[in-house]
Amino acid sequence: MDVPYLVGKVYSDEVTDQNPDLVFRFQPQEYSSNYPAGQVIRQEPAGGSRVVRGTEVVITISLGEEPLVKVMENLVGVTKEEAISFLTGQGFLTLVRNDTSDVYDVDEVIRTEPAAGTELVEGQTIYLWVSTGPKMTLEEVPDVIGMDKDIAVRMLNTSKFVNIRLRAVPSGEIPGTVIYQSETPGTEIDVSTEILLEY
């Protein structure tokens, strides 16, 4: 199969869709006075090369003309890898700091220092705060086996567990008696964990 000619063309998802047998990998974006933003500056292997299925095609996309003054872009919400690639391509150093977040998914940028819109100097270090997901609150799981299901739920709620699921199953016990709990009593788990009670 032949590698498509991409240099000078605007890269889009269509390129990937039209070439499902090739793997596309991106180098950090670069400024270019010859190629407008979004166009491919370089590709390897070159367009027209004969390759086998699964071949990796490495491309570099233009950021357009290099501005006289660089301004910090808004990278909040993009992935850590995308942010580092973008900043490295502009000649900046990056340092990653981890933080919990209820808003942003794991590995998404929560905030940056400097903030978006700040003028930057060449070679400046950019700090990226990256989400590790929601903050965990650990509590000890109480033993509710043998209790009435309503009392069991109240006890779990008192221990801050609110994600409770009840399931009725055949049992020789008094109706409503909890015969199984999905989390082991005495262990510490995050309070958002679902706990299944069978009765």
C-alpha cells in the first residue's frame, strides 16, 4: 500500500479514517513561515512510499507563523500528553504537578502556571497541574450481614456510604435479612464505592 501525500495539506480525522491500515503519530507542533497553521510540515515515510499494513507514519503539524510575543494558551481540559507536546514544540519546559479534581478526568490539565493569556519568555518553564481524579474519602466498612436491610442501609449511610444497591435473592432467612455484602467488613474503602447487599 502507498503512504498518502500529506505535506502541505490540513490534517484532519478524515486522514485517519481514509487510511485505517496506517498508524499516525504526531511530533510536537512547530512554527513555520512556509505552512499555515494546521498544515503538515513533514511526514515520514514520505508520500508515495510503499509500506506494509500497520506502518507508523510520523507527521509534524504547523502552528503557523511564530509570533513576536508568545502568549500562554488555554490548556485546561486537554490531556497531559497533548499539553506537554504542544509546549515542547514551542520551546518551553514543562513540570507536572498532580492534584485531585471532581471536574476533570484523570490526566487532564486542571490549571497552568502561568495562566492562559500571560506573555511568555523563550525557554520558560510551564507548570501543569494534572488531575488524578476525585479525592478519595476512606471509611471502614461495617458488618451488616444478618441485619434487616433497612437498618443495614442506615448503618452504611451513617458510615458515609451512600452508593448502596439492594438485590432480593432466594434465602432461608427471615425476609429482608441481609445475607451478603459485596465489600469485606473492616476494610477501608472510598465512600463512593458501590456496596451491594443481598437479602
